[in-house]
Amino acid sequence: MAARRILLGITGGIAAYKSAELVRLLKKAGHSVRVVMTAGAEAFITPLTFQALSGEPVRTSLLDPEAESGMGHIELAKWADQVVIAPASADFIARLAQGMADDLLATLCSATEAPIAVVPAMNQAMWGNHRTQRNIRLLEEDPQISIWGPDRGEQACGDVGAGRMLEPVELAGLIEQSGDTGPLAGRRVVITAGPTREPIDPVRYISNHSSGKMGYALAEAARDAGADVVLVSGPVNLTAPAGVEVRTVETAEDMLRVSSSAVDEGCDVFIASAAVADYRPETCAGDKIKKTSQEMALPLVRNPDTLATIAARDNPPFTVGFAAETADVEKYALDKLQRKKLRMIVANDVSVPGLGFNSENNAVTVFWPEGRESFGPDSKRQIAGHLMALIRNHLEAAG
Ligand code: PMT
């Protein structure tokens, strides 16, 4: 990974303490980091902390004769090859959206040609406020600017919702990816995740226990490896990973349509981790079905198979399937590998309590025509990292 020059802007918010860990991670990865703080940031954490961690003087003021006699603000703007504003407060986002240059950090953002990543952190009501959202939309339209996050969860003020700053380790991953330095840089990866829902009537559906966690972990691992990632996701209760394009679907038929068009747009690797319903009700009742008899039969018809359809293309991407089995795992996985003409299959014994469906952890055995490798039990994020490394090795071996 190439060493980069990262200008880290810190604005006023309690999440400023997390940026200290970010500096530590970036330095550990070999990058040069220079920190600029707004007056609001200094109310939460001292410049001395960042000076100690970055090994560089911290800049806080635009009109500082001493600092300007050294590396002046224009030089600093030119020095950076990536600007990251973390945390970015609602106030700073508003000033950036207006192109203001009323303090050192805002001035640097006006003067730099480097990409600027804005990492919002604020109370959930402030994040949801229509004026903040209008400013975010303005920034999203700006080709120099990316918005990373925010995350959902419990906030320092006790509220729960969207507005938490991304964790330092995730930000460090995004910074690596933004430098196009990862092992999958330049590759486009399409991943399916989560369950599908097959409607019976307006209020009922057939589905399964997939939470989407495995697929979302794969998307993060692919992103951290530098890939351009599209995540085709069934209905789940997870936050979209920063830097990943999520396209939501409901049914197996949607899954095929949306995945096919994502692959049409260019795809080097296709990974199907979704638990797609094999059958759907033959018809979806227009009104809620009433309980008129003791028994009822629901005629089902086969759904299209997204994985098999994509693998059967004339010039398919490197296609990886999953096999969730409760018995004869290896036999069924190998059968799917051959029948669906896959490059790899990830076999998941979903009969083991605490692993597989709707859990944090997993254990898998990956099969390909000439070999196999097992990973876990481990967190889905760790397993995803191992899988991505294995896929990369196979891609490289294939040339
Ligand atoms: O979502 P989590 O809670 O994190 O759980 C993860 C998981 C257990 C769902 C995941 O690790 C997993 O095993 N996914 C595959 C589940 C599955 O439906 O397997 P399958 O053996 O029925 O299908 C085989 C393969 O064909 C899968 O890659 C599946 O995505 C694909 N398929 C199946 C049917 C269909 N109509 N279209 C498909 O693309």
C-alpha cells in the first residue's frame, strides 16, 4: 500500500475523540497525517493530543503569522492528496456547502484539489433536519466530495438514530480504498445479500432467517480491498456500508433483474450470498386472504436462479455461490459448484447453533474444482476478509 498525505480536519463534536484513534491507525499504516482543528474542535480535545499522535504541528488558525511563515495554508492545501473531515459537524457541512472560507479548514477545502471526504457526526435530529439534508445533497452533487456515513446507533446525548461517526477502523479502510491501492482496486464486485420476500397477499409473505450480515460483511471486505462494490440487498435491518452502492430488492424476480443489470454495467466478481426463495406463490391475492376453512393449500412455482443465470452467461464474471445446508454439506455444495458452473462455492453448515443464519459468526468451507479451504468459526467480517483474499488469489492466478 502506498504512503499517502492525509489532511485530517476536525470540527466541533464529541466524536472528535475517535479521530485520535484514526490518526494512530493512519500513522501505523505508514501515512503522513497533518491535522487542522476548528475552534469548536478545540473545545472537545486539545491540539496537543493530535500533535503527539501525528508527529506534526497542528494548525488551528487561518491568520497565524508563525504558521504561515512555515507551511502556509495554500501549501498545506497542495500538500494533501486526501482531505478527510472527521467529525464533520452540521455547521461545517453548511459552510462547506456554501463554499465559505471563514476559517482555516474551510479555506483549505476551497484551496485544495485533493478529494475531500466528509464524515458527518451529529445528533440524529440535526442529521435528519431538512436544511442539513439539503446541504448534504449539495455536497453529494460535488464531484470532489464524498460523504462517508453516518452510522446509526446510540448517540452520546442518549438519542438513538442516524448521525454517529463511522468507527476509526472503518474510516481507515475507506481511506485505503480511496487511494485505489487495495488488491482489488479497479475491480467491480457485485454481491447479493439478505433474504427475499415472496408475497402471498398484501400482508403476508414467504421468507427466511437471513439477516444480510454475511453479504454486508463481504461488501465491506471487498470495499476495503479497493473494489468498486454494488450490493444487491433483500429487506434487512442493516445500515448501508459507507462507500458501497446498495440496490434494494424484495423478491427473487427483483433479485435477478437488479443483479443482471448491475452485472451488465461491468462486473469482475459476482458473489451470491443471498438466501433467495426457491419458490413463490403462484399468485399474490389482491386482498388479505380470509380464514374460511381449516386447511389451505398454497400453490408454489419455481423462482429464477440469479446465481445460475449469471454463471451461465457467455462471458461470466468470476462467480462465487454460497450453499446453506443442514446435512451432507460437502456433497450438496460440490453438486452446486458443478451444476451451476461456478468458480467457487462457500459451503455453510447452517445446522450449527450460533453460526450461519442471523448470527454474528460463521464457519465455512470453500470448494473450487481443484481444492478447498476452511475458515472459522469467526466473525462474519473476518470470514469475509479471508474469502476476499482467496478470490483475489484466484483472480490473479487466472491473469
Ligand atoms: O444473511 P445472514 O443472516 O448473514 O446468513 C448468511 C447465510 C447463511 C444466508 C449465507 O452465508 C448463505 O449461506 N447464503 C446462501 C443461502 C442459500 O440460499 O443457499 P442455497 O443453497 O439455497 O442457494 C445456493 C446459491 O444459489 C446461493 O448462492 C444463493 O444465493 C443462490 N440462489 C439460490 C436460489 C435462487 N433462486 N437464486 C440464487 O441466486
